Amino acid sequence: MDLQNRVGNKTGGGGVAGWSESNRDRKERLKKLALETIDLNKDPYFMKNHLGTYECKLCLTLHNTEGSYLAHTQGKKHQSNLAKRAAKEAKEATVQPALEKSHVNVRRFVKIGRPGYKVTKQRDAETGQHSLFFQIDYPEIAEGVRPRHRFMSAYEQRVEPPDRAWQYLLFAAEPYETISFKVPSREVDKAEDKFWTEWNTETKQFFIQFHFKQESKAPPMMAPKPQGP
């Protein structure tokens, strides 16, 4: 093609570059600039996939060469997405006021001995279920303290050799020592009318009654005796 006589051309010069040539030249310049300033090993959005091509995880674009990816990083789309991501991270990283650690004062008590108690064995006339009724006296209980109780298996305690036929019922209330009772290791009936507790704040007495579920061969009931924890 004769380009010598085209409008705007100088004699002996090349033709006026078109849009595609200018765009390609711009991309080449950006590619060279990116190659000099960007380390792909430190780019969190650069990824080589199993097909051997390259992906931009930020813009979700595919590129055949590293140069193509680098040119993409200098484009408007990538730069715009970078700005959006930075704004989002800045918003999520808003400094929250530090929560003050609550200070809990640990109350310490001087033990004053074991509480008084009374244990009664009973049998339900209708169902035949055995039950135990405990009354624990805490006349000097600390202000604001409510007696606690729990069942302990024979394998949790360290006072006697473990015997699977027995379990322990513990009572605790400051400043009294914790006491326990050895009771048959049978399943306790947790029905509302078969298991109940009450703390009388006027008389300072704690009551608990529970029934054992019926078994084909129930072990003999023995009078509970206070044991060490």
C-alpha cells in the first residue's frame, strides 16, 4: 500500500498509527513497566491454573501469559477493584473499643466444720420405689450462698477403692466442709414428683428427696453414712 501521499504524512515517514496500533503499543509499555516494578511471587491475586494459563483472582479474568496479566494489573478494571477491596478491608478493620476485663473478687472462707444432717429411707406405697430424704443444717452459712449438691461416681472419688455398686451424693455450702453420702449406684428417677430440692432461707436448712427407678432385683438399702469427698 502506498502511504507516501496520505494526508498528514511526511515524505519518507511511516503511516499514521491507528487505534489498534496505539493500544498495542500502550499495553507493551505498561507490560515493561509492570515487569520492572511488580514481583508476581508476592501478588496475592496472581494464580497459575492447571491449564497453564494465568488468572486474576480479584477480577476473575484469564490470561495466556504473565505479560498479559501484568498489563491487566495496570488497567482500569484491576485498579478499580483494588480500590474497592481496600475500602472494604478498611471498613471491616474499624477499631472496636477494647472491652474492659471484669474483675471478680474470689471469696475465701475459713472452714468451720461439718453441718448437721438427717437421712430418712422411704418406700413409695403405690409404686414400691425406694427413696432417700436428706436434711442438711447450715445455721452459719455465708450470706448470699446457696447450698449445692451433685452425684459423684465411685471412680471420681479418691477416698475408697472404687466399687461400681455405689455412688456418692455431695453437699457443699461455705464456710462448711463438703460432706458426702454413699448411696446405691442405681438410676435416679428425675420425674418432677420423684426428685425435688428446697432451700429454706429462714431455718437455714436444705432438703432433697429422690426416688430410685424400679429394678428387677434392687440391692438392699443401707443407712447412708457421711464420707469424705
